[in-house]
Amino acid sequence: MNTPAKTFPIWARLSLATNFILIFAIALLIARQQNLTAFFGLIPNPSTIHPNSQSKAQAAALPVVPKLGQRHKLSYWQWVDILKQEAKVVAQKNPPRLTILAGDSLSLWFPSELLPKDRNWLNQGISGEKTTGLLNRLDLFNSTNPETIFVMIGINDLIRGVSDETILDNQQQIVRYLRKNHPTAQIVVQSILPHEVERVTWEGKEKLLAIPNSRIRQLNQQLEDIAKTEGVKYLDLYPLFANSQGNLRPELSTDGLHLSQQGYLVWSSAIRLYSEMELLIGVRG
């Protein structure tokens, strides 16, 4: 008797197609960016040129390099208070297409000039944040009316020795809280990014290198399962940032953990492409 061919559900095929298109598009972006970097490397630094020898037209032609977000040195509770006030102002204004970044320093330092311009953004990232901290302060933006909430959290838990079980449980509680308090919003769980191995200069190098990137990949697989179970979206950024060894691409990082301008350009492009494809799927659906 012939065994019927195994069929994949529609959501699985859409997920595979979305990830494939994202990876392909960002790969082209990385290649193009590397070529541009090599080209711009031939252009002299404007600070080394005498003012009288450079016209305004020449100055305007020089490449504009986006800056990283401000690295404010504040206490945790000072940050919480600032985020609370910012969320309060946004709730009062109620801007259209509000999109929230919730997470740690990777979200906090997202350069505003690289965020998609067709949305209004509220950044709720705190440097050094763990899943427990984010879970406990989600109520800061309860009064806002977001269209989308992007969540990235977990790397600091790993650095500080938190178990995978606790990380996943907190992630699930975060998703459930957001679904309950923002029922009309699209919740997007983003994968934990890899770290670099060979050229790490971050101050917590030893703790970071003690975390195998293979462990992060396994955690991401479980995060994807949680997203499917809870009925929210999952954006797998890991393949876009990893090299052939599964480590963070050196050109996408400043210290082996945090992202460079090019890294944020990749992330921004992924968000933009993902949003456009979700819109297209919604229209076709």
C-alpha cells in the first residue's frame, strides 16, 4: 500500500518562504554594503582636508555614516523612569503605526535614523536588561496603542548564568502579557543573536565566550516553538548575522557582542522586509 506524501501546513511553508527571502535579500545587502565600504575607503577623511581645498559640493558627496544610539550612563531605575515618561507622552499623542522596540542594549542603541520611516517608534530598551527585568516593566507602556511590538531579549541572561528553562519561561510570560494587554498588536519575537569568537573585545569577554553559539541556536529553536504555540510572529535574525561557523560576522559588531552601524543596517532591513512581506501575506490572505 502506498503511503500518502506528507504535506506541510500553510503556515510552515509561509515561514520557510519568508526566512528564505529575508536571508537572500540581506545577503545581497551585506555584499553591496561591503563593496560600498571598500569604495568609500578610497575617499579621504574630511577632517584631513584643508577647508579651503574642499568645495561644498565635494563635502556633500562624502558618505554619511549613521551614528549609534546614545550610550547614556544612567542607573537602571533612572532608565525605567525615563522610559515610563516617554511611554506616557506617546500614549497621550497616540501616533499612527506605533511600533515598540522592547529589549536590552541592542534595542536601546538602535540608531533612530536607521529605523523604517513609515512608522512611529518607541524604544523601550535598557542596557544590560534580562528577561525578568523586561517582564517586570512591560506595564510601562500599557497605555500605548502599538501596531507592532518587536521583542529581543535573552543574551544578558546567558551571560549571567540564567538557565535555559528560566529564559524560555520568562519569554513565554512576556509574550502572554503582551498578547493580553495589547490584543490588537502584532507581537514579533526576535531570535537571540550570535556573538563573535575570534576578536571579542567586550569587557565581559570570558563570560561571553563561555556561551557556545550552538546553545543560542537551540534556544532560538525553542523560542520559535513558543511563538507558534502562543500565536505570535517569529523573526529569525540569527542566519543574517552569522558566518559559516555560526558566529557573529566581525563587520556587524563593534566588540563581539554589540552591533556596528552595518549590523544595525542589516537588522533595520530585516524589519522592513519582514513588515512588507507580512503586509503582502495579509492582503493575499
